[in-house]
Amino acid sequence: MSGRSRQQLPPQIKKISVTDRVSGKPVVRYQVTVDAGTRDVVTEDDDGNLVTTTKRVQTRKRFRSEQEARAALAEILSQVSKGTYVTASTMTVERACADWLAGRRIRPSTLAAYEHALQPLRDRHGTLPVQKLTKRHLDDLVSDLTAGALTKAGGAPRKRWGSQSINPMLNVVSSVLTGLMKQGLLVRDVAALVDRVPREKKEMKTFTEEEVRRLLTVSAADRNGHAWHLALSGLRRGEICGLRWSDVDLKHGTLTIANNRVSVNGQPVEGLPKSERSIRTLPLTPALTTALKAARKHQRAERLALGEDYSEGLHVVCDEAGRGYHPDTISDYWRAVCKKAGVPPIRLHDARHTCGTLMHLQGVPIAVISAWLGHSDSAFTMRTYMHSQDNALKAAAASLQALVTSRDTEATS
């Protein structure tokens, strides 16, 4: 008998007899049982409160030989001491994503954005055990999304994704994996190892002062003309659609951004504005006041004409029956009015860019513009919404020429 055979087995290893699944005969196996520390498990009690319970984690594996069992025991104990050991789990990528989403306490629009970000991963690797998800899986996914080579679950082609979609996706996946690490189900966050896609610089398009005047002239005969005044006053699409008459004070000349109406999975959903700083009260310009008064008068006439069939009429921008618009409908109407006015077909959100840019060119302080647009960071306002326009650049060139000409004249006199 060898010296190794005579050695006493460690308490974590037990020699047992089991039935072989193939032959049906009894065989000897060496079972390793190790305490792998504790794990915090979060559950809900009967009242819906989150309760954290610390549970003991134990791992158990069987091996054909004592040598294999001893080697495995040494490796497991080493990982436990380093805090890198995780128990085997059959949890799939789909289950991990679904559980993570179920634990979010966020507004519906943000939840929808997270679901959208995780969908490509769930479509391709949903059945894969999350512990087997590798960096290569994510690298290949990013490559296919970038190339537009990915299909949806139903087989329909998926549009090509750019950096503005792929990088947030990787960040959300990273959050899912980080949560599993904290639960002791993963060793590392492989999404953190994936290179982010370089940002694509998009040149924002804005109207010139002349184009703004042209569009507002056409808007005077448009039933939704006041909506375009609001857009060019810097309101977001959701803020335009969510603005209620109760938030408008025509007597004191103010409007308050306190409600947001956005599209979530194709349906209009109302809630608080985008951020705390987005909740703001703005003074009305004379032109906007005139447009809002005309809209209110027109809507009162529609209410009288429709009678009991008229809806609540809560929204400043609504249809002929007093119902708030779907945000996508407002975008459709915007494209139509731009075409009618003969101005460039910029996005509705670019009207907000136009407001910030024209304010900037008129010398309004950045901090004031930031507060007007509802930003918390003036640097973000400057970086994102301030755009030089051709007329402003020509004026700068004329100023430079005047300076150079004056210098040359003084040098020769």
C-alpha cells in the first residue's frame, strides 16, 4: 500500500460508494465538501419590504480519484481565502437579466431603455449559463451590432447600432454582472473588459435667426403653432407634450415644467421631467404668450363644438378632441411644418439646440442658458448645445479683417 493511500483523508473529503450511471455497478468516488463563506440574499417580506439574509454557502463535488479530490480541495480553499470562489450555478443570461430588471426602482422610460439595451444579449445568449459568458461573447456581439449583422428574436433584421447605443448596452450588462459578483455568483465582470466603441461625432443642426422667423410665420396659421414656439423656446419633446394648462400662468407670464409625456414601448407615459433641474419655471416671451392665448381660445371653441365628447383638455398641446398627443405624432407634425416653411428638416430636438445656440450668440451667459434648458452642468450645456453658425463665423471673419486692416494702416502711416 502506498504512502498516499495510508494518509488520512482531510475532513472535507469523504470516500463514498455510488452507482455508476452507465454500468449500473457500484463505484468508489471521493466527495469534496467545503464551506465557501456566506452570501447575502435579498428577498421581499409580506409587506413588500426588502430583507437581507446572510446564508451559509457550501460547495460539494465528486471525483474519481483521491488525488483529483485533494487537488480540487486545495484549489477551492485557495480561492475561498482570496475571495474569488463562486459556487456553480445554472442561472442563465436571460434569468440574470430578468432578475436585474425586476429589481430596478426606476421610472418606466428608464426601465424601457434598460430593457432595450439588454435585448440583443438576451436574444443571442439568453440560454447560456451566465457563469460561462465570456469577453469573446460580448466582443462578437458588439462587432455584429456595429455591422448591422444581428437579427431580432423573431428573425427581423436589427438596425446597425452606433456608439451611443452600444456603450450604454455594455454599461448595463456590466451592472448586471457586477450585481451577480456581489451575490457571489460570478468571479469577474467580463463586460468591463470589453473596449467601448469610439464616439461618433455628430454635428448638431440648428436654425438661423431668419429660419426661425420663417417657421414661426408659417406657424401662425398652424393649429399647433404654439407647440413650435415651445420647441424653439428650448423645451424637450416630452416637456412639450406633457405641459398642462395648470402649469401655465398667463396672468403672471410664466410656465412651469413639471410633467413629462414620453413614449415607452410605443405607448405615451406621463411622469416627472428628466431630472430635478428639468423642473423649472420660465418667463413667457410676448410672442409665446400670444401663441398660447390663441391656442387656448381655439381649444375652448373646439370644446364647445364637441360637447360631451371632448376629453379632459388638460394638455397645452392636444388634438381637436382635447387628448394629449403621442410624442411621435408631434415629431411627424414638426417635419410637416418645416417642409411647409421651406426650412431645413432638422429634428424636433434640434429646435432645443437652436434655442441654446441663438441665446449664446446673443451673449446670454452660459449659466443662465443652462438653467433655462434645465441642465445641472453648465459645461455640458456649452459642450452639447452651443453651435457656431455660418453668419456668426462670417461676422467673426469680418471683425478679424477689420482688425488686420487697421493694424496694417497704422504700420504704414
